[in-house]
Amino acid sequence: MSYTMFRTFQVHPFLLYPTSILKRRNGFLYSTTIPKATQSSQTETKVSTSSQSKNLYKIPKDYEAVIGIETHVQLSTLTKAFCNCPYSYGSFPNSSICPVCMGLPGALPVLNNKVIEFAVKLGLALNCNLAFNSKFDRKQYFYPDLPKGYQISQFDVPIAASGFLDVDIPLEFGGGHKRFGITRVHMEEDAGKLMHTEKGNYSQVDLNRAGVPLLEIVSEPDMRNGIEAAEYAAEIQRLVRYLGVSNGNMQEGSLRCDVNVSVRPIGQSKFGTKVEVKNLNSFSSMSRAIDFEISRQVLLHSQGQEDQIVQETRLWEEGSQRTITMRKKEGLADYRYFPEPDLPSVILSQEYVDGIQTSLPELPEEKRRRYEKMGLGMQDVIFLANDKNIAEFFDATLAKGADAKSAANWIMSDIAAFMKNEKLTINDIKLTPEELSELIASIKGGIISGKIGKEILFELLAKGGSVKEIIEKKDLVQITDPVEIEKMVVKVIEENPKQLEQYRGGKTKLQGYFAGQVMKASKGKANPGLLNKILLEKLNSTT
Amino acid sequence: MNQKARDTNLMVQKQKMNNVAEITCSASNLDEEDEVTANPWDVSRVPGGSSGGSAAAVSARQCVVSLGSDTGESVRQPASFCGVVGLKPTYGRVSRFGLMAYASSLDAIGCFGSSVADTGILLHAIAGHDRFDATSSKQEVPNFLSHFDSASSLESKPLKGLRVGLIRETIEDGVDAGVVSAIRAAASHFEELGCSLNEVSLPSFSLGLPVYYVLALSESSSNLSRYDGIRYGNQVHADELDSLYGDSRAKGLGSEVKMRILMGTYALSAGYYDAYYKRAQQVRTIIRNSFKEALNQYDILISPAAPSVAYKIGEKKNDPLAMYAGDIMTVNVNLAGLPALENSF
């Protein structure tokens, strides 16, 4: 999925820094040291007249970017975190609220157990240390979408901390295996939504979303460019979908990412001033926003104006493809955290944790390693493992006896092409893993040829049915009897004396012509290998 | 709580014409603009607070029993001033769902009655676990009503075997002489009824007042944030969001409440949290442990409910600290989460 997205962003019309895109195409990543040879080839490229982009060539390439990501995952529990209101995206405003999530006087929060279960699941999947005794805290600030005037969150004792996430960078961006640290994962509640009116003299508050449980994942500042950041986010999305804790949808807001970007000269251990970037609605905009921000900061550094980089929050503008100042941070906000007195401590038992650990499904990283061990190339591995449904289909096909290579090839070529054309997912197609396995076996066993196999596949994809049925119905069994093939070969040779003469005269390419004719005569059923062997014999014999 | 009371056929009658102190923030029930609640025994004196109205109603025989809330003293102190029985149950015994929160870790709903038995009956009707209150206790409520013996059935020394501890720090300096002699008289009365009575020292006792005020004000400053005029209440229109909040709350909240919010916010703010809130919680643990220890040696501990009798209306108006100081007798109990009964002799 993420791999398709990068495809699209590469041809984006609003290229402010086209050279960055080109570099990526070549597999070189922007902010690392780049060999001089490549650098000089870039200077020949014609770019837009903006003076900023001209200066890009002169920017010293010895800066590195330091990127950290805060991800909010909205949990797909049936009800909210502290009350029993249900939640569904897009419902009529203020149709799913109660005194508790509205923060009415006298209302008290009661924790939804599923939130803990999902938090532990995600913490374990991110290889974190769990806090067996954690608590909730109040994070206090005033805003109309926060009914109580505080958010119930976790401050100093998050439920999980010190983990890591392994990702495989897509091959078109250099490939490779990367590990990013996870600082912490904690539970908190979401705020409501504010809807601003056109005129601007009033805003409306929708509290449907207030109290929905969130898990906040804070990464270590381990990412170094937009690609790594986007792949990290894509892997988080994969993970939460695999675990079933969230539908991880950036468009619906069930997965939200804020990034922090800073740059520093390579070799310096002290971090540069970090800038927060918000309003990132897709992985590709995340990647572009980060790269823009990196180049903005590096440019200021190179002009000796690094003091102009202030700790602030910037908004990514999709239209103009740049970040703009949202608000300057006047010092750090004081949230006056203190432990939530209305909720007891969250105490986990080893038994509980072990139970969840054993119930974890095979995670994307494990799958990728397993597929790699089967001998599949990284391209295949990433394609197959990264979509849970495709992986399941693939595994089911293998379970029926098919070999990995064949199954992978079929899925990635013909089946993927079909899905793309018809705009279907692998769950929508009529082909079943059993039939795919049967198809592979039939071809291997010589019952049908590869070419016939493709035809059968198409029918299976579109209409379903079974391989055996189709073979029988259409009489597609391969002809492997040498005697029969010889009969057809002889006949074709006899019917084409002119071509035979030309062949014998030196035009050996005509073998293909003969082969085609025999195929036609056999209605495509002749075994190609055998056909060509016999054909060659006959053509080259002196009789 | 209303639900439980209804379940036991208790008549729930709304308070008539009695001022409910603004968000239970008053020890004298005097801070409201409209009517003044007076002590039925002497209408020139305060009934106590913050549940002064409930106490006065029972005292004036307007109702048999009534409910109040006790965060630091708000049931026991007015009970003492009005000469009725006031009971604060163990924290968590009665659900807080529906109670406008003041200090979440200290609030408890309490009962007033003219006799201990009546008060007990009310408690029994409202006690028990509530799944809408995560801090409410899951412990079974025993049928303690069955242990209420009528006076006529009692033998001459009915309290024989009961170990009573009189907290020494409550009869020392700062307490009215009249109050000290009253409590001593009560103590000897206890002894006549057969119990063994000794003075017990709780060295951390005096720390209760500052600890209580830091914690209660901090928690309440947070609990009162929801009164912002956005969803209900008066909203003052303004051009900026901050002004809307500021003006609505400035106009809508009384001066005592505003003072407490400011103090609580200060105690929780960056740079002060450790010195105030965190420190207070740590001392609270010490206080709790000292009570626990004392209750290993004694079955009940006794003390005056207030360091003075009901003061005159208007007497402490300009001296909030003096008013706060009056809570010294009762706050430790809330900090420790213990139950306490105020009874007037």
C-alpha cells in the first residue's frame, strides 16, 4: 500500500524542490552525505526560477535531519474510554454523548477494560517494557472541545515504554532494514471536534468524539528523512490493523501523526531547534512536508540564519506544498499534571500479560522475515506481507500445497493486475486460495500449460468456480502424448511446404511459425516443450 | 444515591428555602447573595458549612434526616454547630456519582439526623457499590441496622470492652476552653458507660490543615474547570476565546470560589507542584499511617468537632484563614479516608 502511494507522489506537479525528488529516484536520500559525482550531475538540471531552489545547489550537504513522530491511534473499542457511549465516525453531531463524556457536574469516569487490553497488545507488539502499575493523570487546559477542562491521559508512568519497530524500506527508495526506537505508549481520551462557521463569528462544538480512547505512540528521534518517517507511519498503520486495535485510517482521523523536525551539522551531538509540523493527512504528505521542512531549515543554517528557526508549530499546506507558521510557541504550555483521583491505578498481572502475548497474531515484521526465509525476493516479501489480507491469501495458498515462488508470482502479477483494473481487493475476487493452489499444481503436473493456466485464472478471478471444472468444461487438458503431437506436427509440416523449404534453406526463425500452427491445431493444448522438441526433430530430419 | 434511597422507600424531599453553599465552598454558609441560613439554636449565629442548610433543616425539625457532602468538615462541623448528628462515611462507601465534585479524593456524601439511629438508617439506604463511580468500594454493606439496640435493652455498662482514644492534640492550645471542658465531660461519660479511655498522641495531627488545604484546593481547581459557560450556565460574549472563558467565570463564580481556584491552580503549576501538591500527598500518607496505627490500639478515636462554638454571622467574614483554621478537627479524617460520626451531647 505505501509503495503505491510513493509512486503517485513522485509525479507531483507542484515541485518546489524537484532535485530532491530526482535524488530519491536514484535511490539517494536527501540529507546524507552524497558523493561528489552525483552532486555535479544534479547541477545540470533546469529548475524553477525561485531563488530558494537555486540556492539548494550551494547548500552544504553535511547536515543531518533528526525526526521524531507522535502518533495518535484511535481505538476501535465498541464504546468510549470512560463511559458507555458508542462511537462511529461521521454520525450526526452530539448524537452519542452522555453526562460523563460531556463533563457535566457530578459525572465520573469509569475505565473501559478493552482500552487496557489494546494498550498492552500494542505495547507488546512494539517490543516495549510494560508498566505493571501505571496510573492516569489530568492534563489541564481550556478549550471548547475539552468539556471537563482537562484531558485524562498518562503523564509520568505510561503503560508501555522503551520499545522498537522494525521496518523494511521500499526498494525504490533504497530498500534496507531499519529499526526505530519507541519512547513510550500511553492511554488517553480524545477531545471533541470544533466546527468553524463561514462568517467566523461563532464555532460549534460536537462532542461525539470526546472520550474516545486513544493510544499515543511517541517515537525516538531516529528517522532521518521523509521516506523513513512515512514508512514508520505506514508500519504503525499495518500493525494496528493486524492487531485489530484500530482501523488506522488517516482520512477518518483514526491515525494521526505529528512530526518534529530539526537539523544539525553532521557530527554534532546536540539537537537543533525542533519544529512541529501538523496537518499531515497521508503518508505521502508526511514525507513531502518533512523534506520541505528539512530543506527550509538547512537553507537557513547555510545562510547563517539558524537563529530564525524557532521552536514552533507549523502547518503543512497541501496546496502550496510548504509549511507555514501556525503559532509561535510562547514557552512551553504548563498543563499542571496531577494524578487522576477518580480512577484507580492500572495494575497488570503477569498472567494477563502472558495471555495477551500468546494471543498476538503473526506481526508484519515476523511475516516478512518468514517470507524472506522462503527464498522470496524483498520486492515480493514487501508486497505480500504488508497487506494482511494478501498475506492471508498467500499463506492459505501455501497451506494447500503450492510452492512459495509460484504462488507469489501469480499473486503479484496476474492477480494484482486484475485487482488494479477492476478496483477490487483480494477479498473481493472470486478466486480462492484452494483453486490457486490447484491451478499451480495442475501446471506443475503438466495437466495444463502455463498459457492455458493464465486463461483459467482470469475466469476464476472473474467468475469463480474450480480449476477442475473449467478444464473439463473447456477441454483444456494438455496434450502430452508424443505420438499425438507428432501427428499434428507432421500434418502442419505437410500443409506448409513453402515454409518448410524456407526453413531448410536457413530461416530457422520459422520454427516459431510452425510451433504457432501446431498450437492452433491443438487448440492451445499441446505441451510447448514437447511440441518444440518434436517439431525441431521433424524439421531437421532429412525426410 | 437518590436511587438507593428510593429503593428503600425513604422520602426524598428537596431542601426547602435553605441555601446550599456555593459549590460547598463555605464553612459558614454565608457567601451567597440572597438569603442567609441561620443556626436554629441562635439565629444570630452561623449554622456551619458547607452543608449548613441540611444541618439546620434537621435541627429545626423541618425534616427527619438530610444529606450533605463532607470534604473536610462540611457535614460534621455544621452538625456540631446545629446540635444534630452528622455522619461522614468511609471514602468510597457511598457513590459520588451525581455529587458536584469538589475534591475528588476527599469528597464523601454524609448524613444528618437527630439521632444516631436515624442517621444510620439513612446511611444504610444510600451505601454500596456504584458501577458509575470507579472509587466506590466493592465491599459488601453489612446490615448494621440489625445491631441497633434500643436503650432499654442495654445493660448498665454497654460500652464495656470498647477502647477509646482521646486525641491529645485536639485539647491543647488554640481550642476554646469551653470546648475542652465539653470534650472532657464527654470522655468521662464514655468511661461511665464502661469503656477504657486513654489520651493518644498523633504527632502529625496539626499537619492535616495545610495538607488538606493544598490538596483540596488543587483538586477542586481542576474539578471546577468545567464551569466555563460553554455548554451551560451564563456565557459572557467576548471577541477572544480567552476573554470568553475569563469573563464568564469571573462573573459566574463567587469570590470565595475564585480565590480557591487561584490557590489550587498555583499549587499545581510548574515549579510549585513538587513543593506543594506532591509534598502534601506524601504527608497525607504519614497522617493516614498514624491513624492506622492508633486504630490498631483503639477501637474509636474522639475529638471535638470544632475548636469553637458557632460563631456570630459576619464575625469571620474578613478573615478567611481564621475560617479555614476551624477545620483542624475534622480534616484529618478525610485525608485518611476514615468514617467519622459527630454527635452532640
